[in-house]
Amino acid sequence: MIRSTSQRIAHTLAALDRERTCWISVGRKDGSSHLIPVSFCWDGVQLVVATRRQSVTAEAARRTGRVRVSLPSTDDVVIIDATATIVTLEQIDVATHLFYRQVTGRDPARETDPFVYVVLSPVRILAWRDDRERARREIMRESEWITDDDA
Amino acid sequence: MIRSTSQRIAHTLAALDRERTCWISVGRKDGSSHLIPVSFCWDGVQLVVATRRQSVTAEAARRTGRVRVSLPSTDDVVIIDATATIVTLEQIDVATHLFYRQVTGRDPARETDPFVYVVLSPVRILAWRDDRERARREIMRESEWITDDDA
């Protein structure tokens, strides 16, 4: 069964609530790519991840302002292109810090190395389960959810 | 339980035999990254994937010769940095073509758009299940499996 755009949006929102870890990829200075799993929380609008201040991910987020994220499943695909903003542990609002800690079970303030938050705002989201859905895989474009009428 | 290097190598080889799809990430010309799921087969030495000749993945593989691949799971992590070589459908050896078709159930020769194979030779492999294993996550370095003595 091919899901409508609104069904794929509903499933994607549920998956973002349910999942605790995503793959995050960034471009490296030498033109290659980096890819690593990170814990995240989703507040309905943004994904929040945490990483070492000096990590490849943080460095690239600072330099390019862009990341590409996916949920783990390769059968029920959710891919997100997002803008990335570094927020220090001092700058992050308390609610986001507590929510991240509760959802992921991790506390960036207790890591040995200095950590930062990276706040990800989705710009484009792709969601598909098979080749038929893949042909119309966009469910968000230019930060706007696509309606069934647009699709 | 922390697995030894040789255990993590054995588990990684089994996962590469078992899995049918991986995440493949490449650097884009604009400095950002691309990330997409692809079917693959593993012959014990190389991963073979197929993609449209004009895809972002093929273009980057041609330009940079490097990709980073992961198996889907973010709990039982396998990440592979590999050299990437484009092989056309005319150039690929028949055994590899038949093996790819059998393992993935896909035939690049029957796609609407022109496809190419991308042959991936692992250079570095990381494998871990938890933070304790993550500290010693390398199981292959400079295309050589690491022995328990090296690790």
C-alpha cells in the first residue's frame, strides 16, 4: 500500500518521538563525509543532539551550518536535511537540557570532554518504505510540510 | 560484556553477510554531505552497491574516491570507511553482477536510468555496541584487520 503524504508525515512524527538515536552525516574539509550515530530528542519541531565541542560533527556544523540525518531503518526510511546551530551548555535553555537528559539518558554536562548541543531545524524531509513511495518521497520542502494537495 | 577485537571482527563479518542494505554517505561539492540507503552484497572482501550513473553518490565516488558506509543498527554499530571505484555494467565481471542480483534481488541492467556499480574496499572499520567498546572501536586500520594483540 502506498501511503499518502499526510500518512507518511504522521508516521515520521511518530518515529521521531519513538527513536532515540539517529545517524548524522556532515561534510569534511577534505571533501569526504563523516557519519556517526548520536542520541537525540525531538520536541515536535527540532532535533537536539549533543557532541564533543571538537568533534568532526560539531566542527562541520559550525563551518557549514548543515547536516543530513536519518533514522536507523533502511526499510522505513526517514531522511532529514537540517540547519544546524551550535548551542553551548551555558546557552541552552534549561527545559531543552532537561528534556534531552530525560529522553536520551545522557547528560552532556557530565562528560569528560567538553560537549555542546547541536540544534537541528528540518528544512527537507524524505520518507519512504518502497520504490513506489520513493518516487514521491518528499514530505517537507523549504521547512514546510507538504499537503496531500501539493504532492 | 566487552567483546574482544576478534569477536567484534567475527560479528561484523556475520552482519555484512546478513544485512542487505547499508547507509552510504559522501561529501557534496558544496561542502555538505549526502546520505542514502543502498542495497549491497558483500563477498568477504568488498561491498558492491549500484546507483544511477548521475546520482550524487556516483558523482562523489568518481570525484573523491571515498565513501563512508554504515549498517543500519545504531545499537550494534558497524561503520566502514572505504575507497570507491566506479565500474560500469559493461566492465563488471559476470560473477559479481550475478551475485549482486541474487543477494539484493535487484538488477541494475533493468533499471530505467543508466546505473553503475560502485565497488567499495574497506580501509577502516569501527564496531561497537556500547560506550565501553566505543573507546576501542577500530577493528580494521589501513585495510588490515586488527589482532587482539594490536588492540
